[in-house]
Amino acid sequence: RILLYIHRELKGKPEIFRTSLKKLGIGTFSRIATIQQDTPVIVALNIFLARRVSALPIVDDAGVVLDVYAKYDAIHLARERTYNNLDITVSAALKQRLKVEGIVTCLLENSLGEAISLIATNHVHRLVVVDEGNHLVGIVSLSDILSFLIRPSLSTSQC
Amino acid sequence: RILLYIHRELKGKPEIFRTSLKKLGIGTFSRIATIQQDTPVIVALNIFLARRVSALPIVDDAGVVLDVYAKYDAIHLARERTYNNLDITVSAALKQRLKVEGIVTCLLENSLGEAISLIATNHVHRLVVVDEGNHLVGIVSLSDILSFLIRPSLSTSQC
Ligand SMILES: Nc1ncnc2c1ncn2[C@@H]1O[C@H](COP(=O)(O)O)[C@@H](O)[C@H]1O
Ligand SMILES: Nc1ncnc2c1ncn2[C@@H]1O[C@H](COP(=O)(O)O)[C@@H](O)[C@H]1O
């Protein structure tokens, strides 16, 4: 259960932090699971589990991003007294201040360094990537960034 | 892409919230991925990605839980200036206040309602389940609880 790694290659390569997400290809840009404002929370929960994602962008009919609903937001609804409320819509749930993280967006042109800063300073687990018109383009999550950072460097052997 | 659900069965069943995690069988209790205090962050990152989990209990040789290292904790290390520091140990990283969530533990005897309250009030994404001697027993994550809450009630059909 001991793993050995070599990640020396990336050391002293700060230029990757100045390279755009687009160029680095970091994130998910197809088959994004989304919901709408009137989606019931119970439906969102099922999508979280079926798709194994931790958040769903809330979009309008034109694909414009309005907000994001995170798995963690649902825990407040799961309390005994409010449990019957899983039928309410995500927008109603978010209005009831049952919200933890907010939405933080970025552009494909943002650099990896900017994306990391946005995640760290806003205490969010993912960025919703939008275009100039705020249309949904993709998701860049913590997992995507961490995988990227260790991927080229990875040299694993099981002992 | 519209899903229909029936979760009426669970309604008016507050007794499940008073039932223990043990009885309800909520959580993961075997093959828990753990690390030790001297595990390098880069090794922890690889375990996150290989095991697809969001946090790793830090245990000592006797299996006593000392802390937990979450995927999100690593984002602060991934910043440009500290990036070379992925070699440092998890305990050194946690000492540098690069910590977001703390560790919150519970017992198998705690009820589902207590577990939900602990998660919601401490802003953590999972509980580390321990025994009376603080030895690692398992993990109860947000995903485990949400799956449980929608599972018995689930009646899905794709329209
Ligand atoms: N709503 C979503 N639809 C599709 N993919 C997503 C969504 N949210 C996150 N992802 C991707 O799923 C993977 C795991 O995401 P997460 O567990 O949310 O960090 C990452 O590669 C994300 O880019
Ligand atoms: N360190 C771990 N080792 C084994 N299973 C875990 C660990 N952390 C979480 N899990 C389980 O993995 C699933 C997803 O966890 P998470 O993405 O952390 O919410 C849940 O069923 C958890 O109980």
C-alpha cells in the first residue's frame, strides 16, 4: 500500500499556471448534467447520485447559467423537520438560505492559476465555465485540477 | 430527461431519523482508504483520485483516528507559489492552516438525525465513524446519507 511518485518534471514550471484552461484541456465540456429553476430537489438528488457529480448548474431555456445547486446544499433539507420538503424546487430551496457555496464562474480563457485562486478564495469545489454571454460551457472541478496537476508527473508503482 | 419520483413512503416516518447508523447500515465500513501523518500530500492526492473518495482519515499505527485530510484541503497547496510543496506530509500541510474542514467523528450508535445535524452544523462533507477508543470504524458521507434518503422511496421512470 505504499505508492512511489515522481513529480519532478512539473517543478519549476510555473508557466502552466499562466496557461488557459482551454489550452490545458482541464475540465468537462460535454454531457454536462444541468437542472432548471423549477426542478424539484428530489430530482436533483437523483441526478447527483446517478451521474456521480457534486453539483448541477441551474440553467434557463437558453442555456444561460443562473446558479448552481450542490449536493451539500441538500443536507439542510434532509433534516427531520424539513425532510418532507424534498419536493420543493431547487430555486425555492436556494431562496430559503439553504445554500452553502455560491456560484463562481470563469471563462475558458482563464488560466489554471486563476481557476485555482477562484476555487480557493471563494471556498467552492468547482467553477462553472461560461462564455461571454453567460451560457454554460462546462465544469472545472477540484478533481479535474488535482488530476491534471499530478497526471503528467505520475509514476506509480505498488509495493 | 424528466424523472418522476414517488417518495411518499418515507413521509411521516420520522422514526428513521432516530434509528442508529448501525441499524440502518448507512456508510462504508470496509476497505477504508487511510493515510498516516507522514504521508506526503502527493500520495494522498493519488489516493483521492484512484479511490474516488473526497477525504482520507489520518490514522496512527494502532488505527486511532488523528485527523482527516480532504481533497479540498489540497487546493491551497496547488497554488503556484506552494506547488512545489506537494512533497510535504499531510500533517505539515494541515499545520500550515491549509485546512478547510475539520474532523468530525461519530459512533455507529449515533442516529441518522444526529449524523445529519453533525454534517450540517460543522460544515463537513463526511463523518469519520470511530469506536469508543477512537479507532477507525468507517465513513458516513453526504453521498451515503442522500442515497439512503432517496433509495427506499425511489421510483424512477424516464420520460
Ligand atoms: N454537472 C456536471 N455534469 C457533468 N460533469 C460534471 C458535472 N459536475 C462535475 N462534473 C465532472 O465530473 C467529475 C467529478 O466532479 P466532482 O465530483 O463534482 O468534482 C469532474 O471531472 C467534473 O468536471
Ligand atoms: N477514505 C475512504 N475510504 C473508503 N471509502 C470512502 C472513503 N471516504 C468516503 N468513502 C465512501 O465513498 C463514497 C463516496 O464518498 P465521498 O465522495 O467522499 O462522499 C461513500 O460511500 C463513502 O462512504
